[in-house]
Amino acid sequence: MTLDEKVKMALALEKLGVDIIEAGFPITSEGDFESVKEISKTLQKVTVCALSRCEKIDIERAAEALEFAKRKRIHVFIATSEIHMKYKLKLSEEEVLKKAVESVRLAKKYADEVEFSAEDATRSDPNFLIEVFKAVIKEGADVINIPDTVGYALPFEFYELVRRIKEEIYKVGKPIISVHCHNDLGLATANTLSGILGGARQCEVAMNGIGERAGNTALEEVVMTIKTRKDFFKDVYTEINTRELYSVSRLLAKITGVQIPPNKAVIGQNAFAHEAGIHQDGVLKYPLTYEIMRPEDVGFPSSQIVIGKHSGKHAIARKVAELGYELSPEDLKSLYRRIKDLADKKKIIHDEDIEAIVLEEIVKTRKDSDRYELVSVNIAAGTEIVPNATVIIRQEGKEIKSSATGDGPVDAVYKAIQKCVGAEPELVDYSVKSISGGTDAQGEVSVILKIGDISASGSGVSTDIVVASAKAFISAINRIEKISKLRQKGKSSEKLEKSSGI
């Protein structure tokens, strides 16, 4: 993130209600230093935290960055696992212990709060881990953090580790116990919640679960689990304004360019979407049948009834009503069949798809009042053959079949239709547009035809643009027929009026 983006995100997190924002690692770059400094100046309510290794230069740089913070926290860390001490730090246990103690002592001179983390705690010797924690507590550490740095722990063992650490360290002091979990095995949220049940009262999380490798514990998942499962989490709470979760999540995705997976828990686009007919029926009758939290509680616009091949009649009827159409039971049955047929061809049925079917099949061109009806279209076309089309049209119960060639498949289809209806209307306008996304999108073709002094528009929709073109052509011809009949009726009425002397 840029400096401005970090400040914007920090303000959004403050509004969300987080307690502490770890704003950066000042020693790593001038950009991180400036970010921590600017966030410290800007935020009014939140404790601002700066990260630091157990090194004097890091701690002093962190303190400088936090100069303007209303409440300052320095978070010092050092690895305690054998693999990290041996291969990364190249230090003994005694040397690590000494660095930890000296760093907490120094940080206490600069900050209101000092947090100490034992990096890779879950792969550390528990006895050494507890020894280090006790030593830094004696030096004044306010928060003891237990990180599952590489996402190695399982929930039940993490619970036991946190519980044991709490039991042991409370013999020398009562700091806040914190947990910091990574998602390498997909267990970050489960481990964090287990840590809370084991006695942790701070959890280190990230909006949308972003973070190193597979990410960190997702803020929104922990918050909503605590809120939803009060039967387990009776003794804890957060002050997060959950109705801001959706908007803050979207802001972060926009800033970072890291998009939210549709199936992401709590704030993913599909979190409150229902496509299965049984689920849809339940949600429409009583939302809590398939929703353990209300979408509005996380700031989500609403539940979504997704129309697809598994959708039931009730869901389709509700969707049609939402789009503003009142259909008879017969029309709903027709629409239901059409949607099921379309669902076998398309992955997702969009509102635009449904509306197009309603307008075409039910509102615009009711078949019982149309003279012509398209039965089938077959074409042969390619780079080495002349396009040829065969069309079958039903005219007042009688099927008429014609074939024609053309400059392209659509031209061939139109010439075949003209033979069927015995007319050659002028094609005034022809346009095509996609009414939904994807390569399997439905295409809507619009045409304007003219015969004599009568012109009419027509439209057709299909995943096959040639079929849509045929539907649009016939739709326009039917309208021309109706306009012609209305004009003839009008002329007859005019003659009657003159003869009667009115």
C-alpha cells in the first residue's frame, strides 16, 4: 500500500472498532517508518503498534515512528524454536533469552505497552518457551504473544499449549495472552478460537485473512464466530462494529488488488447466496433455516437467491416479482421450463437473463396472438462453404419449411424466413449486445423491419446469436402483422362512422 492508502485503511479499521493496529515495521524501510508515523498522527482512539526485532536499533526506530501516537505499543519478537535458533539466528537458548529480556526492558522506556512474541512458538520446546515468557514478564511485558508462525499447530494442541502457558506464567504475573496464527493448513481461525478458549484475550488478525503465504487469521471469521456462538464464548466479546465488515473488506480488496474469493466465509460474494431449491425454499420461508447470521449484521446488502438448474418454482416466482412482473400461474410454468432449459446451457442465470425471457416469451410476444412462430433453425457455414439455412415456421398451426443461402448465416436465415412468410421486409436496423457476462452469455438481437409504410422493432434472445437473430426477425414481422390489422380495423370503423352520419 502507498502511504495514503495505509492511512485510509487505518481510519477504516478505527471506525470498524479494532483495539490495536500494528501499523508497520519501521526499521525495514523509510516507507514503513513514515506509515507508522502518519498513522500515529491521524488516529485518535486506537493504540498504534510498531513491530521490532529484539535489536536496539529496531526498538529505537519504532519509538521514533510512534512519537505522535495517542497510545504507543512496541511489539518485540525473537524466535524460540530450535530450527530458527540454530539455522536462522545462530544463537543459543541463553543468548535468545538474554536478547528477549534486554529488548523488553529497553522498549518499556519508550512505549505505554510492550508486547513480546516468541516466534515459531508452536515448534518450540514448551519448557524453554515458558522460561522466556516468565523472564520478560518480570521485565514488564504487558502482552505475551504465542504465534503459530508457520501454521503448524492443530486446534486441540494449540488449546493445550495456551492453557498450559497461562497456568505457568500467571505464577509470576498476569499479562494479556495473545495468539497469532497463520493459515498454512487452513486452521488459522480454528487455532485462534482454540487459543481464546484456552485463555487468550487478544488475537492478532487481518481483514480478509490477508498475510504471509496462505495468510493470517481472518478478522471477520473470528468476530462473527464469537458473536454467533455465544454458547461457547460466554466470557469474551469484541467491540467490532460488525455492520462495517463488508465495506471495510471491499475497501481493502480495492486498495490491495487482492480480490475476495466468492466462497470466502462471512464476506465472500456467495456467503449469503442460495441456489439449491431446498435451501431457497427454506430461506424464503424463514432465513435462519440456512443462514446462521443475518447478512445485514455484517453489512452485506442482502441474501441472494441465485437462479440455476437446482432452483425451485418458489424462488423463480420471488425473483420475477422482485423484477417487477406479475405473471399468471401458466406463464410462471412456462418461464420455469425456459429457465431450466437455459440453466443446462449457462453456468449462471443472471437477472438480465430472466428479464429477457419474460419480455420475449410472456410480455412482448404472447404466442397465442402471434401469426408466426419459430420452430427450428439449422445452418451450415464455414470458411469454405456458402452459408445455408433451413428454417421451419409454424403459421396458424401449419408448419412451413424453407431453405436459402446468403452472405453469412444470419443473412441466409433471414432469406429463408422471408420465403416462409411470403414477404421481403426491408432490414432498417440490426444490433447485437451481450446481456450477461462470460463466453456462454445470452445475446440479444434487436431489429427494425419495414414493409411499405409500416415499420416495427423486434428482439430475440439466445445463447446462439443466429437463433436470436431469427427470433428477432419473426418478432418484428408479427408486430407488422398486428399493426396492419389494427390499421385495417381503423379504416373499417371510419367507413362505418361516415355511412351512419356520425
